[in-house]
Amino acid sequence: MAECAACSRPLGDVAEYCDYCGMQVEVPPMPTSDLTGRTLGRYRITAFVGRGGMATVYKATHPGLAQTVAVKVLHAHMACDAGVRARFQHEAQAVAALRHPNIVRVLDFDCINEAYLMVMEYVEGPTLAERLSALVTQGRRMPPREVLRIFAPLCSALDYAHRKGMIHRDVKPGNVLLTTEGEPVLSDYGIAKIVGVTQHTAMGTVMGSAYYMSPEQAQGLELDGRSDLYSLGVVLFEALAGRVPYSGDTLGTVLARHITAPVPPVCVLNDELPPTMDGLMRVVLAKAPAERFRTGRALATAMHGSLAPRGARS
């Protein structure tokens, strides 16, 4: 199913505007030839899964291992760029070396007949974007217990990757997969750097990522792990409030608000939250990286202190 490039929510087969965020939709056209039924290298493509601004994703099998995998095929207009190819080769080894239960494991990178593909473990389940969209449709917010169950492991995953020197750069609900047991798995590690997200993707995709960009990323400054934690903080705000903290009709408006606008009080948007959540959100979404939580573990501890049932906070 296609997704909105602005907010990563699923779209219908024909849509001019996203029902969730209201942005005009520009979905990349389907490839002229569906790869379902074909073989790419060692992988037999069995089903179309979805597409976004960067790539088309298929379900596939490795015949020799009888293993189900996800194959992400970069759009041709990206793969033809020499810079993308160079980053692809440079980042592949580092991304594939990540081993964490809440990070999608990358199994293979390859170029077959000029098609650049990434092979990953297949996660059966929806994205966090779909889960948040369903809650909004129901007029609900994510319960605190579910918030802790999803966001604490994501904090751990980011801490692990940051220790390995890897910054995600594109943390957003569409890049968090939920297993059938509801466990979160962070996907697309390194993809933003490989494809050069702000230079090589369609405007709609950049717009979508803009809702979750840190102020320093919006300004093109050097990034470290605190940028990822800011992005995760935006997703946390969205889960608690039912909307992102900063929105707008243009890319420039959204980025400017990340850089200058104060953090909206999340407790006004969800009066069931404890008052301490406003303070937590001001820290995780601080404009200056030095004023934020330094690690995911610190953020997870603060979340637990605010959201866990009283008897479980010790």
C-alpha cells in the first residue's frame, strides 16, 4: 500500500490529499514492470509490499535457505546518481554490522542489472505510523503502558547504534515496524545517508521527514545521536498528543518552527497525562542539543518516571 510522503500514513489506491495530515499527495508512480514473480540474484520476489519516496519494497524468499526476507529496491532516479552509488558502497558494511533486537537486520546489499537493492529480515506487522493513524481515527491516544513498551526499546536501539557510530537521520513512525507481538523494530538505518535524503528524494519525501527533523538537521549542521533522540521525541509527542508538535503548509515553515517555535504543551493536548510530561518534552525537544537528554537510556528513565504506574516507578 502506498503511503503519504508527508506523514508516512497509508493511503488509498487513489488519493489527492492525505486524510490524516491534509497534505497534497505526490506518490511515485508504480514501476512499469512489477517485479513480483521475478528473481533478483538469489531472491525470488513473491509479493509487493509497498513503496515510498525512496524505494519499492517486496516480500521475497531465499530458495536455498527457505527464508522470507524484505527486498527494498531503490527507485531508478536515485540509483543512477554516482553519489548515491558511492555512499551505498561506503555505508553498506557499517549498516549490515548492526545487531540489536529492535533494529531490522540488514542481510545483503547488491546491484543487479543496475537495480540497487537492500535485503532485510522480514517483519510481519504494521508500522507505527499505521498504529498512530488508527488511534487518531478512533479519537484515542496511545496508552502510557503501550508508550513505554514501544519507546523504551527504541531508546535502547538508538543508544546501541550511536555507540557504533551510526546515526539514523530519519527516525519517524513509518520507519518503525511493529511485530505481531507489538514489539518495535527500527528500519531504514543508514538509508537517509546512502541516498542523500535532502538532495535526491522527491519534495514530498523531504516534507515527510521534515516533521521529525531536529533543528540542527533542518539547518544542515553536523549531527550526532542527540538529533535522533529529538526525532524520537517528536514521534513520542505525536503518540501522546495525536499530532506532531510542528506542522505547516510548506517545507520552510515546518523547518523554521523546529528551529524557533516553543514546544507546545503536550498536557493541553492530552489532559490525561501527568504534568511532568510537559517538562520531559521540553528537554527532549530542546532547540540546543546540549540541553537535551544525552542518551536514549536517560530519556527512557524519564519516561518511566512519568508514565509508569505509581507502584512500578521505583
